[in-house]
Amino acid sequence: MRMETECKRLETTTCYTFTSCPIKTIDLKNLIKKVIIKCEECGLNVVATVCDQGSANVAAIRSLSDVRNFRQTART
């Protein structure tokens, strides 16, 4: 994720996960939402995410981008 503070732009790996099988799209979507919320609670502004083009990742990013007001739905 690319994040910003008032003083500095950061590009850093924020989260790694390991699973014994492919992750479901809904689980990945919820994980992305939780990470973004936690970053924002720390005062970071997430300005970009990176997708490795795996099918679950693409579907999760599309699902998140379909949400018109992410901040309103992120807490649900």
C-alpha cells in the first residue's frame, strides 16, 4: 500500500498473510478493509493498493472499487 502522512509519502508492505488454500474473495476484501481502517486510525492516508492479479485479488479490488463511499461501508 502507498500511504501518506502530512509530512511524508511512504511505500511499504503493510500486511502479509499465509493460508493453506486460496483465500476467498470476501475474506480478502474484509482483510483489505481492516488494514485500511487501521492505517487511517494511525493517521495514515492510504492512497494506493497493489494487486498481484490473482483472481481473488482482482475480484476483491473490483468489489471495493464498486463501493461508492468506502469509508461509510468499511466499518460494516
